[in-house]
Amino acid sequence: QVQLVESGGGLVQAGGSLKLSCAASGIIFRLTTMGWYRQTPGKQRELVATITSGGSTNYEGSVKGRFTVSRDNAKNTVCLQMNSLKPEDTAVYYCKLEPRYPYSHEYWGQGTQVTVSS
């Protein structure tokens, strides 16, 4: 079955960096569109970034220029490099297999906590 496992979260000071990774299994990873999302208590989960099978990327406005999404098809991994972190980036970050051809269902990882202290 499809499994997505995030890692790399933690506590960092404002201005610092973290790199999140999501290891995928049970899918033909090179064909997927993958997304990173985040959620804080009491708020809806929001899109952070996506990357298509062809490597095209899309970012939410507040992270443009600070975050970079990338993929390694040989390792079945999608990463999110987060630089110049701000306290408002504090959230649980989730990896998602987007429901786009050839995959009609979405799948989520379990999430990883990112905490940015001021």
C-alpha cells in the first residue's frame, strides 16, 4: 500500500533552516505530483508547495524565495528546504500524494512538527 513518511522536523530559531524529507513507497514515484502542506491548531491545512512529475514547482506566497521543494526519483523522496524561518512557519508539515493522473486518490503522511522560536 501507499506509505508516506516525513522526517526532519524540529525546533529552530527564527532565521534558521530545516530540511524536511518524505519517503514514499507503494507507488511509481516518478509519475507523481507531490505536495507539502502545513497546519496549525484551529486552522485549515494549507498548501505550502507542490512539485510535478516533470519537476515544475508551485509555492504559497509567504514561502516564496525561502522554501524550495525538490524530488529525487531514484530515492522515492521529496524534500522541502526551509530557509529564513519565521515563527509563523510553526506548524505540523504534511507530505501528500496529489490526486492527479495516474493516481486518482490522495494520500497523506503522518506529519512532522516544525517549531520556530523567536
